[in-house]
Amino acid sequence: MTLYQKTSENVKTADVDLSEYHYVPQRYYGRIFASVAILVLLALLVNAFAHGKIEWQYVAQFLTAKAILFGLGNTIVMSVLAMALGIVFGVIIAVMRMSQNPVLRSVAMGYTWIFRGTPLILQLLLWFNLALIFPTISIPGLFSIQTVDIMTPFTAALLGLSINQGAYTSEVVRAGLISVDLGQYEAAKSIGMTRLHALRRIILPQAMRVIIPPIGNEFISMVKTTSLASMIQYSEVLYNAQTIYFANARVMELLFVAGIWYLVVVTVLSLGQNRLERYFGRGTRRRTSH
């Protein structure tokens, strides 16, 4: 918006001469003050890190340390596997939740209630200590194995992260399925498709444009959530960083190393998520353009 300020007070309102006015741009004093305040705070923060007791050469030294890269690889592997299983669990639970069978629907609701209602760290600890409840896992006459032998940090982390993720993913998938017009279900039924066949061939492909953005966010969150597995001694990037700084007392430096790698992975995943969103949203853009 612009303001015009009158230079002469004696002008007839019926015949206004714009030459008697001069342009006065609107002043956004609040924005200017907020911008200056933010820049000052950022400058103080940068100065604090630059002159604080942080040995930046150690950050550069350990950024590519073998233990850190090994932990980074474990973080990525765990994120991919846990998210893949979480999506499988989520789709199954979402389909069960929308079933007309009251038993399936109740089981799905109970699953979501339990695993969304308890802290993830608690679930990881329960899985890791499962041998206290079930000392052995066996099928009579076939095999018997000690639970402590198979419930390693990797197995416990994978089960805890994927099953917990399945509870959240199920709600995302269910929202995507609900977003598809009811007529699509009826059309599939009218040509003889079973419910599962219709879901796989017609409903899920249309629901993907709604499902992909939150699933992408969940995957990015999963990368950071794997850090909780350090509580059960899973050798991911934060756990290995902690192991190193327990030995050399370079706490802040090793935490910065872990933080930098998390930012790198999340940035790459965010770029991939944007490409997927554009791919699945191209049909919507075409309809909008017409």
C-alpha cells in the first residue's frame, strides 16, 4: 500500500490535482526492528560459538572417523528397514481399521492406542529386555532358542522403531484412503473387483498424493528417532559419538559431528521428498491448470 500526503490544504475534493501530492512509502517499523534484533542475536550466537571453548579442528578430524561413518551407516540402514516395516504394518492396520469385521477393527484400534500412547524409549527397553518375560522362544517339536540370543540391540531397535512407526503410519494411510472419492470404491465393486484388488489397483494409487508428504516427514523423523536406540546400545552415529567423547572428553565437538551428519542426511532426504511430491502431484496440477 502507498500513502499520499497532501502538500496544500486548500484543494477542492471534486477536482483533485495529483501533482499537489507527493509519494510517501509506508514504513514497516515492526519488521525493521524484528529483523535487526534477529541479526544481532545471530551475530552474538556465531560469536559465542567462534570464541567458545570448542576445538573446531577436532570436529573436522572426527567428521570422517571410521567409527562415526560406521555409526552413520547403521543409522541409515536402521532408518530404511524400520520405515519399510512401519509402512507395511501401517497399511495392514489401516485396512483392518476400515474393515467391516469388528474383531479386525478392534485389534487395529488397540494396536494404534497402545503404540501411540506409550513412549518409544519405553517400547525399546521392553523389547530389549523381552527375555525377562519370555526366556525362550520355541515351537514345540520344531525349535527352541534363547530369547537373549536373538534379541540383540539391532533386533530390539528394529522391532521397537518399526512397530511404533506402524501405529503412526496407519493413520496417515487411513487418511489417504478416506480422501479417495467413495464412487471409486463403488466403481471397482461394479466391475467385479474384490476389496483388496480395488485397494491395490485403484484406491492406493490415488491416495498416494495425500500419503506421500506425511510419510516423507515420518521418514525424515525416523532418521533422528534412531538416536533413541543408543539407549539399548545400538551402534548408531550418536552412540558412537558418545563412545568417543567418553574416552577423549571432547563432548561438544563430537556432538557437533553427529549433528552435522544428521543435517546432511535430512537435507538429502528432503530433496528426495520434494521430487516424490512433484511426481505424485502432477495429475492434480494438470487438473488445476485446466
